[in-house]
Amino acid sequence: MTLENVVNEVREKAASYQEGSYEGFLAVQITLIDLNQAFYVEVKNGKLAIEPHEYNDRQANLMITSANFVKMINGKLNSVLAFTTGKLKIDGDIGKATEMANLLKGG
């Protein structure tokens, strides 16, 4: 799996996002530890961006393998279970990480 594959999968999951449906600012970086690469999910002024770059002013950083992240966003790996078993590490605001997960699920 490549960074591009994961980013494309996240963009597909987020395709139902309606501009302006999230109020506030959200900046979460996802570091794919097996690839040693990162991408970010940002909502700014109601617009969603998912880009294959690091985000220095992020509110949270999720560290997970690419396979486990794809499982998580597809509902095949519970994020709480992943966190408690050490498959997912979060640095920063856990609330913002949860908001990002809900945004990708359309919730």
C-alpha cells in the first residue's frame, strides 16, 4: 500500500462531505508508520482538504500502519480498540482526532 492509495481511499470516504457542514477549524495529521509518510485532513472555512503532506500546526497526530488505518476508516477496526491495544497512537487533541474520524464516516 502506498501513501497515494491511502489518501485516495480517505478522499473517497470523505466524498459525501458537504461544504460548510463542519463549523470551526480541524487539522489532523495521519502518520503512516509503516510507510514513514504522512498526510493531513483539514477543514478550514467549511472546506475540506486531504493532502499528502505533513501539517506542522496540527491539532492532533495519529500514528498507525496504513493497513490498520484503512481498516479503521472502513469500519473493520474499532478506533478505541486500536488505541487501547497500541495499534493507534494519538499525540495532541484526542477530541479533534475523534471529530476527524466522525467526519470521514459522514457523522
